[in-house]
Amino acid sequence: MARNLKLTLAYDGTDFSGWQVQPDLETIQGTLASVIRRLTGENVLPQGSGRTDAGVHALAQVASFATESPIPVENFQKALNDLLPAAIRVLEVSEVAGDFHARKSARAKTYRYRIFRGPVCLPFLARYVWHFPYPLDENTMAQAAGAVVGEHDFTSFAAVDAEKGQDEGEGSNVRTIFSSSWVRQGDELTYSVRGDGFLHHMVRNLVGTFLVVGKGTLQVEDVRRILEARNRSAAGATAPASGLALVSVEY
Amino acid sequence: MARNLKLTLAYDGTDFSGWQVQPDLETIQGTLASVIRRLTGENVLPQGSGRTDAGVHALAQVASFATESPIPVENFQKALNDLLPAAIRVLEVSEVAGDFHARKSARAKTYRYRIFRGPVCLPFLARYVWHFPYPLDENTMAQAAGAVVGEHDFTSFAAVDAEKGQDEGEGSNVRTIFSSSWVRQGDELTYSVRGDGFLHHMVRNLVGTFLVVGKGTLQVEDVRRILEARNRSAAGATAPASGLALVSVEY
């Protein structure tokens, strides 16, 4: 009988063309599928909690797949890690109910965006941050972050493409943000956002817009106006992928 | 009149074919030379304090070069960093006496080798450590590290190749090690070694040998015996490049 397995994954997205499997491109989902095939002989496509774009990292992405393999659950983690590249690690494997689905069952997700504010960004950090050493009013950015908390139509912060949301919601662009805040620690300025779902590019577009506020070009009330406009062209530019990481998925 | 400039550099060596310029390969020295050429129009090859191998990192490598460029010293750092890839950063630029030479003037160097001992190594750390989760007697390794302190002929720990030392010493394989020790911090076991110079592969061969001691296959006294043997085949295997970093160079 098929078992349903839940994987928790960390990855350095720098050298991958995002989560979603694509022909002739190295993706997280594609790499994982090929390793599962080597291990179990089965052709399965693990379903992620959502897509991450090229260059975006994950501290604890969740994926699920059904398997008929007799391999004990407790052996899956080491067996997968032995076959995966060091840039992808399986942190946990557990058996879950048959109706568990990494994407459809997700209730909340947390993303983190790291900005490095110092003059010189060490090479060992560069893959995981956006290096932005120019002046910013960080207090105003903190206020702007608070303005998006709650249930809103986030069309203004969604990618202008035919794609559905990152979480492939049912066509609606309404999402609820539970928390949204900036924290400064040393030379790092980090944005954390927790919500019931996110549209494609939404976190990076929020960060890009908060930066325009930080520069003084927009005010906090403009963020509320942009939200109401439901028009992507009203918001700031998309922040670079390197600073973004999917931190956790709640079920 | 030509000025002599001293550069302090950090780099993530993972995606480079080492320090030394080589045709058709991306190296640190080659990348730096091409960026200096773009900036000053001059064809100069910056001299490093020593070579680092493919995959080896630097926290503060030192290089020097002569330039006739009128660019003020205080502008060099930002100008070079604007042109360099994020994997290489110039930390400092200063004007030094005409007879300063990054390699020949060096009096001491410190290297660090990081081993990750936990069961799963996060992707964000994997480029900078050797993941070795198997049993080791770390106390015995600490004793073995102490056994190489002092002036010794390190032939047993040099690469078996026609190349001279990493520091291109005068053909002698005698070096003085000032300190050599292991420190455990959380899941990381780190070897630090400071000496007046190092032969090609010497730190990685020392680490490989200390690991054989940690496994119990060799004893501390065997390390002294291997040193005296002056024969590379007596020592352990070369530890992987990823764990090694040049920490500092003293003048």
C-alpha cells in the first residue's frame, strides 16, 4: 500500500532555476524527483508547499509524495541526503495521512528577506543577502511593513505574468498577512512576513516597495494607496532573489 | 612614479580554480588582474602571499602590485569591488614601500580548517566545511596537533608533485609552526595553524593525518615518526579543499 511521506528541506537556491521542474534546467523539484527515482525506482514528482523562484533559498520547505517503496521511513533521510547535492538537504522525513498535501494543507508560511547594510559584503554572505549600503529611513520602513498586515487584495504586489500565485491559490489575489516587520541586527536589516499564502514575487515586491519608502520617495500612506490600487505598476521594483528565504510552513 | 599597493582580500574559493592565473580557467589572481586592467588600463599580475588551491577560501589574503594609475588609494577599494564578482571582496587597500612584496615580505600565516560533525550539514555551511559526522577521538587529535609545533622538515606533509611550496620557499621543506590546535564549538571542530610558511597541501595533509589519529588507526607518536620519515606516503590522505581558509598574513 502506498504511504504518503512529508519531507522538510533546506536548500541554497543560488545555483538552481527555482523549485519547479523544467526541461533541461536544474531545479530543486527536478533534482529531488531524480534522487527519489534512483532510490525507489518510482517516477514521482514531489509536491512542494509552493514554488520558490531561481536564486531563492529555503530553511524548511515542505514537500510530499506517495511511495510504494518498502524502505523504512527512518532510513529515507540519510538515503536521500547521500544522493542529493550538498546544496539540498533533507532535514526530516515523516509518514503523514493520505490526504496530506504539502501545498493544499498549508495554513501559513513565513518568509525572510535579508539586506546587508555594511559597506563591504563578505563573499560568504553574498549569496544570502541583498547588499544595499545606501541610506534608508529604517523607522519609516518598519511602519510601512505594518501597513500590509491583515486581509488584502495583493494584486499590486503580484508579478505581472499569467502565472497564478506562488501558492497557486484559487485565482483570488486576496491573502491574509499575520505579521510583517523589519529587524535590524548589526549590519543586517531583515524583513519577516508570515501569512496564509503569497502571490508570485509578492515578498520581493513588498521589500522593493518598502525600500522606496526607506529612500523617502514614497510615504507610509502611499503603501496603503498602492494596495488599494490593485495595480502592479503602482509598487516598487522586485528585490533581488538572493535575499529571500522560505523559513517555515505551518500545517 | 609607480606606487606599490597592498590589497587585503576575502574570497569564496568554491567556484574558482585556485589563486594562480591559468589559461582558460577562472582564478582569483586572473580575475583580479583583469579587473585592475579595466580600472587602470595596466597589465599587472598582482602577487599573492601564496597560492590557495581550487576550492580553498580566504578571509584575508594579501596581494601587492605596482601601478602608475593616478587613482587615489582611498578610491581603489570601492572601484575594484564595483567590478569584481561578489565572491571576491577587497577589504583594504594601502600604499606600501616599494620593496614590499606580498609573498617575500610575509613573516607568518594562519590557516583554519573547519570540520562539521553534526549528522546533517546545512547547505549554507556546506561550501565552507568538511562534513565528517563519523566518530573521532578529539582529545587525541588535539595532542597530535601539538606534535607538529616547532621547526621541522615537512616533506611528509607536502604534495607529491614537482611544485615548490605554497609559499614558494627556497626549495627547503623546513618550516616553523608557531601554534597548531583544534577547538570544538557546537557541531564544529576547527583546526588553526600559524607558521612562517606552508608547503603545497601541507595544512590539508596535516588535517588528513590528524583524522587518522582521531579514528585510532594512528597514535600521536606516529605523527612524530611520520614527520621524521620525510616521506609523503607515510601521512594520511589530503583533506577536502572546502574546509580550508587562509585567515591572515603577518608582515
